[in-house]
Amino acid sequence: MIKVGIVGATGYTGAELLRLLAVHPEAQVTVITSRSEEGRPVADLYPSLRGISDLKFSQPDVDLLAQCDAVFFATPHGVAQGMVASILERGVKVIDLSADFRIRDVPTWESWYGQTHGAPELISQAVYGLPELNREAIASASLIACPGCYPTSVQLGFLPLMEAGCIDLNDLIANSASGVSGAGRQASIGALHAEVSDSLL
């Protein structure tokens, strides 16, 4: 049984991860963190997990997370950078679902996310976490940087065509769109249904 920690489990990504792991036969979620919901039972926030999880949210704590075999970060960009090194030093695998380690070029990351990268020394050891491309490398990696929804959909769509050699690599177009849930769970005017309904930006 693999002991799993989830950092930032109150957003949509963390909630879906918790739902999947709660019924996984080889995984047991032992730590679940949220700064804003500390002490609150998980089942109070997610009634669908009543009778499945009796965990309570706790503050992110490296010593507690180090008791896990693997730790997922389901946090906004910039958060994982501050904790990953300490967790890796304790021999725990890290699977980052945020954008913190998926872009190899630091200036490009900083340009896209508008902040200084907090752990550029870790980027080179991060394995791009798309199993269809990197299954073997992922299996032995200590730090896995998962791609987002857009690159995943684009790469998985094009990959079989590229491997078959039946498309022109200089003339690829990806037309991608997502709903407002892609903006996360925090309230903002730009993600309100009344603001974006019946529109495609």
C-alpha cells in the first residue's frame, strides 16, 4: 500500500485526485492539507466522501508529508517550489500537478507566470509526466511534472498521427477550449457564469 499526501486538496484538481485515490486499491491517502480549511473534516467539504475518508485537513508540514511514499501538489503555480526540495531530500516522490516544473526554460516560465521561479535547480531533474510519452522515465523519477489539460489533449491527439508519419509537422493546428472550471475554484469576476456564458474567448 502506497501512503499518499495531497497538498492543496480543496481545489477542483485536488478534489478529483482525492476521489480517485479514495477507491484506489494500492493507495491510501494519509495526509491532506489546506491552509484555509485546517481542522475541517474532508467529508464536510466533500459530502460524496462520507464513509470513505475520515481525514481532516491540516497545514502543509514537511515532517508530516515526509511520512508518505508520494506527495501530490494540487496547488496554484509557485506554491510547490517552496516545499518540493525539502520533501525530495526525505526520499519522498513528488508528483506536481501545478505548472511549477513542467517548463524547462526558466525565463519562459517566469514570463508566462509573472514571478521569479523559486526552485530552478530542480527543473532539470523533473520528468515530464505524460505516461504515453514517458512511462519508463516516470516509473523511476523522484519529481514528476505533470502537463496541463491543453498540452495533454494536443500531444495525445497528434502523437499517433506523428508516429504514423501521416501529417506535416510544419502545418499543425490545435484548436482548444475549456469551460470556466479550468480557471480553478477561487471566485473571480472573469470566471463567473454571468460574465462568460454564451461566449468563447
